Amino acid sequence: MSEIKKPKVITIGLHIKSDVRRKDDTNIEVSMKELKELVEAAGGEVVGEIIQNKDTRDAAFYIGKGKVEEIRDYANTLEADLIVFNDELSGSHIRNLEEVIEKQVVDRTNLILDIFAKRALSKEGKLQVELAQLKYRLARIGAMNSGFSKTGAGIGTRGPGEKKLETDKRHILRRIDEIRRELKNVKKNRETQRNQRIKSNLPIIALVGYTNAGKSTLLNELIKTHKAFDEDKFVFSKDMLFATLDVSLRKALLPNNKEYLVTDTVGFVSKLPHDLIDAFKATLEEVSYADLIVHVIDASNENYDFQMKTTLSVLEDLDSLDKDMITVYNKSDRLDYEVDASADMDTVFISCKTGYNMDILIEKIQSKIYRDLKDVEMLIPYDKGHIFNTIKEKTNVDEFEYKENGIYLRALLDNADFGRYKEYICND
């Protein structure tokens, strides 16, 4: 079987030093390196790169007209199939660029949407991506009318749900309404599941971080601790951008033999399209309900500081920065210098690959989510059996015994329950 030919891509960046509007503005070389990784994640091969330094954006071509002609000649020389810009372009920008370059032009937003369309597996994920794609194309339907916008090398042309997208505006609006109705039903189901989790009173930790930081790999390591663990519960993990998009929720066990829930979330990336953030906000809401956030960072990435700031910026948009958080520097086995394994209560260097300091991380998780709980022994009279049922439901009691004068149990109580049931506590 012959190998599928990858489309040849030239990446284009515009650097405007005076542009301070974006919170995620960063070094252009760093941003272009990430764009190259996004192209590769979409199935393309970067064969060339052009960066233009300019005082302002060009109204007609985004970059300078002379630079557009340079790109055309460069693309012809390298026999490129596709031109990918590092920023979001308007429909008229794309049309004007394609008319001069005579190649398909894709912007960063469409590229990310394309990757998401390829990777989303759940019904909700597919609907969310399709909604973002439709809104993107709806805003450009009048301007993107060249042949290059409709056919090309595959990247940026992947239709929602692998279907061709009609360019009729009414059709798009009708489909958007249908998706929103479907997502409402999905949201109801998720809220029902969330309420059941809340009733179980199991602590929830949310793994967040930049794409490819190792969140899914960490989740797989944490759930190995559970007594009912089997490999079928592993989530997909791979050293690539946006390996997983769908939220996963699994049970894990702490050294104190208490269960907790760990949830994986979609990875962040700089200049993440706003429509995509909005579309996945329902999924990212899981972060808002978490008792603890574990911020996973790729310590071996030379731009980890920028990636960390990008993640914190998204958390700020989700109003979740005030939550308790542990910062985890993963892939520390790749570092060529010594690190303080447990610098403070809120930071730890680990390696999911080698297991380095996983025990320290788990201890930190335990101390965080159970720091306000008191380990108590209780004796509850039989005529107060409802109290036993309430505590058992709330605290997931594992150890209890029926004795002559009542029900003996050990439980972890929060301050409110400690005060409420103080008269039944034996070891106060």
C-alpha cells in the first residue's frame, strides 16, 4: 500500500511589535514553531516559512502586497499545496490572498478547527466542533468564494462530521439551530450526571494544561491506584497536539483508602479560537465544579512559561483562578539539571513516564482535598440510624461495625458535620 502524500505547507507569520491587544501575544518564533506543530497534527508537512515585520495589518491582504507576491513565487518554487497563516483572517483577506497566490489559504483558526474535527470522538465533542466550524464559515460565506477555498489539500476543508458544507446561509443557520437544540439535551444529561457525582460526595480533581503537557498520561497513572482498575479504563494518550478532546472521568484511590474522581480536559493552545472556547465551555465547566485543579506543565518545553500563562488566561476566562491548585511540572526526566522535587505544597516535579515523584504528587492531592476533614471514630445509637445513612452517603464510609450499643464507624468529617455530630464522636 502506497503511503499517503502529505500536503506541502508554507507557514506565514505577521509580527507587529505595537500590538498589545492580545493577552497571549508572544515571541513570533515561538508562535511559528507551534503553528508548525499544528500543521503536522493536521497531517501536513511544513516545507517553508515566511515572517513579516510590519507596523500595521494591511486592510486588503493582512500582510503587505509585495510580501504576497513573494509568497506566490516561494510557493511555486517549493511546489507547495497550501498556505497557512498564523492568525485569524477575514473572508476577504482569504479571497484576496488566494487570487494573488493561486493556492489554498488557511488561517490558524480554521487549522485548529480542522484538527478538532478530526479528533473529536464523542457526540457532544463532534457537535461542539461542528457548531464552531459553522459559525466560522458563516462569518465568511460572502467573501470566501474562490475555488481554492472550496477544494484543496484537505487541511482546512474537512467538513463538520466529514460532510460537505453547503454554502447556503439559510442551510447553515438551520443546522446551527439544530445543533444548539441537541447540545441542550446533552447538557441536561451532563447536569444529571454531575448532580449524581455531587451526591456521591467524592472529591473531584480536574487536570488542566497546555496541549501535549501529559494530562491524559497522568490520568492513566492516577487511576492505576484504584482497586477496581483495569486497562479498559485507560484514556488515549500520545505525544502529539490535541491527542484527546473529550472529557474523561475516572475513579482513583488515595493512600488513606478514600476514592476521588479525576477528570481530564481539552488541552489549551495560544490563540485558541473564541468560538471553540465558547463551544467547549460546557465541557470546560467541569473545572468549575472541581475541588482541586492540577495544572500540568511540560517542564521540558523551552516555552513552558508562555504555555503556563496561556492556560492560566483560559482559567481566568472560566472564573476558576481562585480554586485550590497544584502546579505539576511533568516530563522532568528530560531535564538536564537537578530540580527541587517538592519545592512547596503547591508545586511538584514529576515524570509520568518513569513514575518519578508520583507518590509525592498523590500525597499532595490527598493533603489538599482532605485538609479540612477530620478522621473520627463514631458510635451512633440504633435509633439514630438515619445519621449513619447520611454520613455513609456523604463520606463513602468503608469501615463500620454493628455493636451491642450502636453502629461503630470511622469517617472523614468536614467542619460542619464534625460540629453537627460531635456527641457521637468517640475519639474527640
